[in-house]
Amino acid sequence: MTIRLPGADGRLRAYEPRTDPLAVLPSGAPLASRTVYSAAHVVADPYADVSPGAPAAVDWDATLAFRRHLWSHGLGVAEAMDTAQRGMGLDWASAAELVRRSAAEARATGGAIACGVGTDQLTGPSSLADVRAAYEEQLALVEESGARAILMASRALAATAAGPEDYLDVYGHLLRQAAEPVVLHWLGPMFDPTLEGYWGSSDLDTATEVFLDVIAAHPDKVDGIKVSLLDARREVDLRRRLPDGVRCYTGDDFNYPELIAGDEQGFSHALLGIFDPLGPAAARAVRVLDTGDVKGFRELLDPTVALSRHLFQHPTRFYKTGVVLLAWLAGHQEHFTMVGGLQSARSLPHLARAYELADGLGLFPDPHRAETRMKSLLAVYGVTS
């Protein structure tokens, strides 16, 4: 059977889906050589009568089931992060509930979890005191849940800080009071334009020095850093300058195979949005790496980069649309609906290419179901087979 897919030129062409999925059975055993988190998406409630700008309506059963899927393959879950549409449809009240529910599920299943701590309850002009208080509220909730905290970049801090000294002050304050070591997240403006100039400078070399100063002042309170700048060379340079015991978690969805594989001077662990749709494939590759087989790891993971680069193409922040499309096609949810209506953020040719690339990798457990669902989406746009 074939399916007609629209290309970037607007023309329809025939594509023949594969019939054999990638066979990756859940293991449950944790990965050994790398710590790997998948930043997981949320499943919207498609039947909720939600108006634009209203609080998100989440399908909690489907959302938690997807986290159990990731844990079953030995991956950790990075919760309430950018992939979960934090700041793009998911408000703080919903994010807080997500943290509580997912952390409880992690305890029940023995899964690893780390949760995002931000300041998104602030909706207007804020002072540095407001920013600190907002961070503190979220940090307390995450710590009470039993999850590791990820201090995310703050839009409010980016808008309020007068310079590097304000970042040093706010982060120093938070690290001093953190009960356990946290992960610091540097999210680049390609993921969120409001974060331009984070750490007090738009010059990345200058910003890097401030970031390192924060870590150097409190190395015992920093488990690791998550770097999402889509710049492999900069990540490697930064990784080599970290204090002993501080990990680098790559957030580079363009260059993750080489960064995780590492070099003679070290490697990156992973905290990636692309490991949401790639969960089983990523776990399989890391298990090969666990045996010391770097070549085999690269042979498995390198072919996935084309899909990742497609999903994360400019404007990068809308990668979540492709992630949720693939979750629907793979059977992890029964609809292609997103909180905030974000399913409309990418064009039909973009979604069609995402389907084609994922199918080519064998990511769909049931290729026929994926084809049928893709055809139903195409039909909504007027494409009939």
C-alpha cells in the first residue's frame, strides 16, 4: 500500500510505508554508562471545552501512561520542561499538578525523575525579589515531591536582571537553600526568544563565564548542567571546564550522538526532547554503548538525527508539534490535539515529512495503524487516496 504525502513544493507524491517496526522490547533495567532523561510531552484532553488563553486541560491517564512507557525502557523522565509546553500552553498550576502526579508515579514504579523549576507563575513586570520567591515556591514543591530539581531559565529573570551580578545573586540564593544538588538549565533563544542575553550578555563567551562562575561558587549543589544551545563545539568546551563531579547533560537535539559518545576527554549525559519519540531506539543504542561499543552506538543513533533536525528546525520552539504527532501515530495517545491548540503550529508538509522519517526508522510499533492515522490527518486537509 502507498500513501500520498505533500512535499515542501505543495505537490503530492506516493510513499510506501515500511511494514516492519524496530523491535525494542522494554527492559526496565536502568542504563549503565550514561544518565539519560527524556523530556516528556503532555497529552491534552481533546474533549475539554477550552477557550484560547484558558488553563490547559490535561488527559492525566494518557500523560502518565506515556511516562510509564519511557521508564519501561530504562529512561529517566524530565518532567514539566519545555517539551511539556511549559510557557507554551501549560501554566504553573497545571505544571505543579503534573509534577505531583508524575513524581508519585515515579515512586510507585521505581522510575527516575527530575522536574523543572521556573518562575512562570509570574505574569507581569517583576522584581528580583519576585523572581527569587517564584523560584523558591517551585523548588519547594519539586523537593517535596521527591524529584530532582532542574533550575530552568526564567523569562522573568531575563526581563528583570540588570546584568551578570543579578544572575549570580539569584542562582546563588537558590543553590544555597537547595536540599539536594540540582541541574542548571541553559536554554538558548532558539527555543525561547525571550531568553536572549541570558546570564547577562548576548555574547555567548561572556555568558559562559557567568554560568561557570555560578557553578564554581556552589559545585556541591550542582548535579549537572543541561545545555540547549545547539552548538556542539561550545558544549564540549564547556563540558571540559566543569568542576569534578558536575555532569553535562546534552540538550543538543542536533548533535546528540557525538556528544553522548564523547571523546578522549569525556562525554555528555542526556536530557533531550527528541528522546520522547526516540525513547525505545535511544535506550537500545545506549545499552550498546554500555558494552563499550561506541561504533555500534553511533550506527544505531546517527540515522535518527535527520528526524530530530527536521522536528527542531526553525522556529525551533514549535518542535513539540512534531513530537506529539509521532506519539499519536505510534499509538501512545488516541488523538492529535495539544494544549493551547499547538497542533496547528506546523504545516502539513512538515508533519508529512516527520511521518516519513519516523516510519523509515521503524519507530512505529504498528506501521499500519500509523499509516491509517496519517491518512486520516491528510483527509482533514483534503488529501484523499
